[in-house]
Amino acid sequence: MVMKSEIQVFREYIRGRRLRRTPEREQILQEIFEIHGHFDVDELHLKLRDKGSKVSKASIYRALPLFMDCGLVREVDFSDGHWHYEHIYGHARHSHLRCLGCGEVLEFEEPGMGRLEAHLAREYGYRIKGHQLQVQGLCATCQEAE
Amino acid sequence: MVMKSEIQVFREYIRGRRLRRTPEREQILQEIFEIHGHFDVDELHLKLRDKGSKVSKASIYRALPLFMDCGLVREVDFSDGHWHYEHIYGHARHSHLRCLGCGEVLEFEEPGMGRLEAHLAREYGYRIKGHQLQVQGLCATCQEAE
DNA sequence: AGTATTATTGTAATTGATTCTCAATTACAT
DNA sequence: ATGTAATTGAGAATCAATTACAATAATACT
């Protein structure tokens, strides 16, 4: 069975919510899924500009919560003063390992997080909605440079 | 063997760095260790005011990185637009489970994180410096209210 | 198709957390 | 004591993110 495209997912979400399907939102979404890896609002806005799109930053800020709400995108915290994002639709769950020296970001699988979530649900009566895990360290190169 | 107090830890850090020991910094640190749980800069500033202290927010913002640097305090991310903090000296490692409905925050042990860090170090050649894990969900009460 | 309704847009102003500037103060070494 | 350099408080500046508002455009309803 074939997976729905992100645009399809988004259109269904829009319809279900009685929101409106606009070219701006779909441009933004398409651009997000063409970006490999992480991005922030500025980067996304610049990329859209480069392709001739006139979408404003405000619209990007307004669209992102929608994409997050329908599970296409999520926030990523790099603790550098502003939010980063990444598309997650069709991706394996992963977390980020970031080098404090050079800023390199690696992705890694999260063995055991499913079990942890189940444990928390049982232990505290919570319905788990999601989690974020970030790990920081020094990459091999930056260790030498110390 | 008795554990050093947080003030002692901080004074040693200050001395080692050729920084200066000031009443402001020590007031802030003391207040932090009297707070049970998490706080943000505003709350901390108000508590200090209430006790008659005149420390400015700027000094709090300047002191926090020092406390974090010497392992007494850490940032906590509740994804609500600003940073929260907590003292960690003498505490077991823990992460936070936060209810998206009412904002309740529970702490839980992190089984397996040590193993995960060791694995990442081996796999990617990183020297691991730390990690953050947050889990979100709905508590029993907020599930019913839905 | 034509019109009414109301969501969405871009622009610019605003907010709010954090950082910075600067002059005055103060801790520490000599 | 004195010189120095770090630290302080106050307020200005910064910067990401949000919001107000008037214009536009997508959908619903004739």
C-alpha cells in the first residue's frame, strides 16, 4: 500500500478543520520537504525567496503550527536562541547528537524510547504525545582541537 | 564523606577562574537552592525582591551561565518561549514529563541513558557532555476533560 | 455563475525574553 | 592604601515571534 504524500495529509487536515487551502501554505510545505535536514524560519524564508516565492515570514510562522499539528513537522531544540524544525513524515524516529564545538548535528535511532513511553504511561497514567531527546558532546575533531 | 555545599562548589569555581565572589551571585545561588523544583528568571527575580534583595535581572542572566558551567544548575526546556532552570547539585539525574493540558511537571529517572551515551560515544567518536529529555502527554485528569 | 462570508495574507507595529552598553561601584592583588 | 579589572544596575538595544489591520481570496450558499 502506498503512503499518502505530505501534501495529501495536509489537505485532509485542512479540510477536516474547515481551514483554507492556499498556495502560500502549500509552497511552504513543499519547500520544507525539499530541505534535507533541519532548518529555521529565516533559512526557509530565504529558500522560498530564491525560488521566486513572495510568502512572508508571518505566513511561515502561521503555517508551522499547522504542519506540526498534523504530524508533518516538528520543532528541534538546539539551544541557540531560536527554534529549528524538521519534517518527520515518513521518517524513522530519531534524536540529535550535536557537537558543542563545531555545531555538527548527527541523527541517531532511539532504542528503548518506545519502552520508556509505555512505562511512563503505565506508571503515571499519562497518555504520551511525544518526546524530545538531545545529546551534546564534542566530536573527534573538536576533542583534538582542545 | 560529606558533600561540599553548593556555595563551596561555586566559590572554588570562582577562584579557579579568577572571577569575583560577590554578594549578588551568592544571594542568587542561595535562592535557587531554596526553590523546590523549576523556576524561570522572572520568578527568581521576584523571590529575591520579596526577600529584600536588590539584585537586577541582568545579574541573574549573567550569573546563570556560571552556575550551569560549574554543574550546579541546568536549563529545562518546556517549549513555552523562555527558559526554565533547576538546581541539579546532589540530585539524581532525571527528566521531565509534562502535561500539555494543565502544565503539571513530573520527574522521572532515566533508565538506560547511561548506556545510550556510552553507545553514542563509541559509535560516533564523541565525548558526551550531557543530554536533555522531555516527554509530553496528557495526565489522567486532562484525558477525561477532553 | 454571482454573491456573501470569513479565513488568510502582507506589512508594519508590538511584544517579551535576553543581551548589551556604560558609568559607577567594588573585590582582590600588590 | 592604591590600582586594576570584574561586576553591578538601569535602561537601551536586539531579535525571534506574535499581532493588528486593511486588502485579498478561498469556500459556501444561493
